Amino acid sequence: MEKRIGEITHFYNRISVAVLSLTETLNLGDQILILGHTTEFVQPVSSLEIEHKKVTSAGPDDEVALKVDEPVRKGDAIYKII
């Protein structure tokens, strides 16, 4: 089962980092699904940063940077796999 927790607001291609706008809590170790027009993959959350500082969780209204395994696009949805 998946629950939508936010969306991609920016993607840094060179370093494979996505910026997420969250509506729910996201923790290190969570499994997420990133889904968009040309995007669909599952990955564990292995690295989270807020303003260049490593964090173990991020909550609603946080803009958090996440290392991603594949390219993503602005507007792609993020789902937490429960």
C-alpha cells in the first residue's frame, strides 16, 4: 500500500539529488515510490538533508534534499510504501 507524501520540486542532475516538498513525515530507511509521466521506481531513503545538514526525518512543509537512484522530474509524486 502506498500513501502520497509529497512531490519533487527540483532535480540536480549532476549529483542525482531531488528536492521534495513534503505533506507527511519521511524517515531514513523508509521505502518510497517515485511516480511521474516517465518516472516509476522504488528505492529506500538513504540520505536526507535540510539546508545542507543531514537529518533522520523530515515533516510536513519541509523542503528536503534526497539522493535518488534514477533521474526524476519536477512534479513527480512521492509515495511512502506502508
